[in-house]
Amino acid sequence: MPLLVAFTLCVLSHSLGFVHCALSCKGENGKDVDWYLMYKIPKMKKNPLNFMQPNGGEYAYIDSASKSTSFWSFSDYDIYSKNNPIANTVAPLTAKKMPKRMMYLVYNDQPPPPYNKTRDGHTKGVVMYDGYSVVWLQHSVPQFLRGLHKGKYIYPDNGRENGQVLMCVTFPGKEIEVIAKQLLIGRPFVYDHYGSDP
């Protein structure tokens, strides 16, 4: 909890007239989108009633740039591949070199090893802030995000069996105060963070 308070105070102490760092949710083509929703399909056994036999990496996807928001479409990508919206969105955190002028929080009530389970809020997500924009990725994936600053995107193997939902929203930088207040209410277990001056 003290970390969230410190993060909030640090954010409140900054003006927002900084250079844009292209911090945004990234769509399937790697371009900026205002938001996206993903539903990762669970792994299923062969069944004549199913129209497909998913291996647990497939997902349905829709974003703010979709031509029609009436239907979700199945992606040609796999959630484990390095070319999918999540991998592209969290690239600043999985890169070996941390971008300058960025703050982030990574939280999960079922964190990856070596962290232990917690009694804090039942919440999972990532918040990135560069002084210009905020990316808030909320999800239901246990032990995600792993491999921070290792130079590669890693989706956890234990995520293959179950269905998962992921939602990313890009906000103007001024909304960081509202997001920080929401995080304080939700009491997430923050297992990694960086508070550089954006």
C-alpha cells in the first residue's frame, strides 16, 4: 500500500507537458489503439460438438480500430507468439533496456515465482505512464507478467488450460490520478514497479 501512495504522490507532483513516448495499447498490427479486448480460448479436447479444437493459445479479438464492433474475430496470431497485442503493448517492460521517463506498476494476486500469494485485492494488471499517456492493461491471467526486462515476451504455460480475458485502455496522462485512486481502492499486490520521473 505505501508503494501505491508514493506512486500517486509522485504522479500528482508532475506537470503533463512532456514529449510523447508513443506509450499506447498496441493492436494486432502493432499500431496504437485506444482500447482492445481479448478472450483467450481455453484448451479443449477433441469433440464433434466443437467447431474447433483449440490448443489454448487462440484468442478472439476486437479493438477501437475494428471496422465493426458488432463481432469479435479469431486472430491469426497465438497468445504465446511475440506478435500479438499483449506482447506489443508490454514491450517497454519486457525489453532489456528500460525506457526513460516512464513509470509502471505490475500487479497480480497470483504473481509469478518467486513471489508468494497475497491477501490483497483479487486484481491483475499493468499500468504504464510516460507523462503523456497511461496504458492500463487489466486481465485474469495468473502469473502474468513474467520475464520483465529479459528481452522477450513470456505468456505463462499455466495459462493454456483456462479461458482468460484481457482488456487494455489508453488514457490521456491526466487520468493517472483517477487510475491511482482506483488502484488504492482495489488494493492490488504490486510485485514490480519503477517510479522514474516522467
